[in-house]
Amino acid sequence: MCLYSKASPSLPRKSVLLLLSLGWKGLVHFMISVNGLSVLAYIDPGSGSLLLQVLIAGLLSGLFYLKSSCTQLRESFTRVFKRHA
Amino acid sequence: MPEFVGAEGGTSFRDPSGFVFLHQGVVHRQVNSSYQRDYELLVGSGLYQRLVDRGLLIAHEEVELAEFDRPLPSAYKFLRPEPISFISYPYEWCFSQLRDAAILTLAIQREAIALGMTLKDCTAYNVQFERGKAIFIDTLSFEEYQEGEPWVAYRQFCQHFLAPLALMSQTDIRLNQLSRTNLDGVPLDLAARLLPFRSRFSFSLAIHIHLHARLQATSANRPSRMAGQGKSRAGEGAVSRRALLWLVDHLETAVKRLRWNPGRSAWSAYDQEHLYAPETLKKKEEVVGAYLDQLCPSSVWDLGANTGRFSRVAADRGARVVAFDLDPCCVELNYRRLVEEQQTRILPLLLDVTNPSPGSGWLNRERASFLSRGPVDTVLALALVHHLAIANNLPLIRIAEFLREVGHSLVIEFVPKDDPQVARLLASREDVFPDYHVQGFERDFQEYFELEAAETLPNSSRVLYRMRARGGSYPDNRPWIKSNIRTKDS
């Protein structure tokens, strides 16, 4: 499952909404069933640990998206007020 | 696999990339053919040189050796790493030592990612202390980094480093002993349960310990396609390189935010040194120094080292010293001061002489026992004997037997009953020690040692002795040297 990909810039927005709508248990179930995560390692990486990293990576992308949206919003406000001024 | 396990062998027999063995008494590492590509990448990418130059990874030289003629993985190369003078384990480290080991591991992971590699395991046993600093010793821990793959060693990092540090900082300093019984670090569900409730409000602990423990439990209950299935690629771009570097940074912040400050426990240096009049302390330093000059040891164990005053006397004379103490506060204070002074010859460690680190792990030898890591040239047992004999009811003859096993020579301080310290120990209990006096002490110790010199300290009834072990070299204590353990020579 790809939470973020360079190919589709709209994906982060969709994934954040998806994350928020699923709720806690639903999210875990969804990720485990859909996720093709299979990692070969000589130690047991721990499926929960791999999951957590994907989640955090998603959180990071989500936070970046949120931050950039806020910046965009602020910029459009200033543009609007500048035009009126 | 050779049956060789022990202080030098450690856990390497579990690693498919290679293993550690002894050849002519020196530690070597075989690089298996299966690891050839990763090893060439380690060297070719410049990662090995970069880490060695920064003093993060142990240097090695490649040597030519004949292959083992028994059923072992085929060898690609043989390495001879620089020797580690004393092997120690995370349950013997103080808080700051574990913290430094954690920060070292993360620094290495960061460097590795930058050059296209990643750590495939993150155990605290990959780190040792040499010349006063933490150093990474597992050269074969690196594998090629596949962009987009999550970090397989993340769970181990949390269990070996973050969880014990959080527990030591926020619950109790003694919880590092959980590493003794849990070979793979503190289980996260246990850590989550033991940490105080307020730890959930720390963002980093909430994610890396509490949430981590929950996810481990949840995914353990569900059959998933995650259990090692052929492909080594995770879901496309699941964890980008940027996310991975952020994770490493976040873990480093989490570790650095955990603090522990030793309080003034009853054993700390301040109390100990106030017991001596200044001229007594000075004379004690002189006498110990003179004894060490006569013994000329290259290796010293300072038992009950407190904050290391006399360890420094030994180190100043060129000896490599391991300064053991029971109190985590003392070891911590000693370590912090050693780091400030940039002292390279002293290693402070936690040890309870009456209950020293046992051999544990596979075959009870994967982690070497305390006794098997000796004997040393000289043992310092200053201001110690009365604690063993009186507080711990150990007969003097048994103490002599123990000291004979760990050292070839001994500098020991006998503290008689009329000393205020012993009087304090006897204040609330019956005096069942009729033979605890100078004559009894000398008689018992002469069973195992030649008494070479004795000096009474001024303004005190304490006596300092210099002794040499009877009977020449003691039989080698290390069990893996015994005949059923293979080395390249046999």
C-alpha cells in the first residue's frame, strides 16, 4: 500500500482523510489486510514494528501536507487582502 | 557451527553473515560467502572507512587463513578486528553508557543510509566500550538499503535501547537488570506497563513504546502475509528515505530527552571520603601507588571502586582498569567524570561482588560470566572486605578464595571492628564474627596468598596489604578454552 508516491501528488490528501475516517481498529485491520509488506530479515523485524513505521511515515506525510495546506491558505488570504488594499 | 561461544564469541553464531572464533588466542571473524556482496558494498561505498575514521566502528584487517575443515558456511574472507580489552554487557552499564551506545547506533544508521546501507540488527550487544568510548563491533551488521523499505532493526532498537533507558529514567534505575533475563531487550508490552502514566504524554514514548507495544500485540493476533514471504521489497515506497531519516532523528531526540541524575545515595563518594581524615586519604593513595609500582600490573580490577579515585591511581601507572561498583550512582558519576577527563584507560561497570553477572544465553555461555572474564594481574579490594564479611556474612577464607580466582596479585584494605564503619554495620546486629580481626584475616588469606607487605594507615586502624597469589598462574577460568570447544588450532 502506498501512502505517498511521487507519481500522484493527490495521494497524501486522500490517505489522510482515509486515516481519519477509519478509526483506530479499522485502520489496523485495513493496513494488515491490504499491505503487501513482507520483509526478509535475519532477525524478526516484528510485523507490528513494520506497521508502525508505515503509520509514522504516513503521519509525517500527513503533517507535511497539513503544514503546506496551512501555508497555502495563509498565502491566498494575504493575496486576497493585498488585491483589495 | 563451532561450539565456541563465550565473551568473544557472543551471539555471532546466530548471524548468517559470519561468525567469530579464536585463532591462536586472537579473536577473528569469518565473513561467509553469502555476505560477499554486502561486505563489498560496505567497503566499496566508503562506509567502512568513514565509520572507522570517525571512531564509530571497530577497525579490522583482512587476513589469510585456511578454511575450516568441518561443516561450516563457506568463507569469503577472514577479518581480524582490533581487540577489545574487556567485554561488558548492557546490564553492567550505567545510564549514560547505555545512552551513549544508543546515540552511537543511531549515528551509524544515519551514516549508513547516506551511503546506501542500513543496519540489519540493533542489539545493544553490538556495542562495546574501548578506550573510554562506545564503539560498534559488529562489522557484518550492515546490509544494502532498499529505498522504500522500513527499518527491520527498529523493533530491536526500541527494546534494547529506548525501553531500558525510559525505564531507568522514569521508573527505577535498577530496571536495566531486565536485560539480564531478556536476551532480546525489554519486551515493549512490559516496558509500557512499567512506565508511569505520564510517559504517555511524551510524544516520543507514546509512539515508540506505547503505540508500538499495542501494534505488536494487535498484529500478533492476526494471521498476516507479513511472515517472511520471498520478496524482500516492502509495499512500494511505504517508508521513504526521508521518513526513515526522520525516524532516526526522532529516536535520537527521544533518547537525548531521557535524563537521569544520581542523587546522593549512602554509598556515593562524598560520604565515603568524609570518613577519612585528609592525611589518611593521602597516605592511602601513596601506599596504594607504591604497591602498584612494585606489582606493575597491565590489567587491574578495582572492586568496590566507588567513584574511581584509586582506579585513577592505577590508570596513572599505565594499567588498563575496570572499575566495578554496586551503586549505579557511583558508576554514573565515575563515567561522567571519565568522559570529561577523556580518560581512556578506565572502564566503569556495575557489579555486585556477591552476585556477579552469571553466564547466560545459549548454553549458559552466550554472555560470559564475570569470573570467566578474568583473571587479571592485580585486584584492588579497598574498603570492601568488611562489607563482604560483616554485611554479607561471608567467611574471610571464602573471600580469599574468590579473590584468588580473579587476580594474580592483590592490594587489599582490612577494616577492623574498631573502625567506625564496621561499628556502624554491627550496631543493629549480633556480633557473630569472632575471627574477624587482623590475625584471623592474615591467617585466612595466607591460604591463598603470599603476604608481601602491610602498612597501617595513620589516624586509623585500617591496614593496607600487598599480596601475591600462591601457586603460580591460576588455571584458565574461561570455559570455552576447555578441550571440547574448537578453535582453529585444534
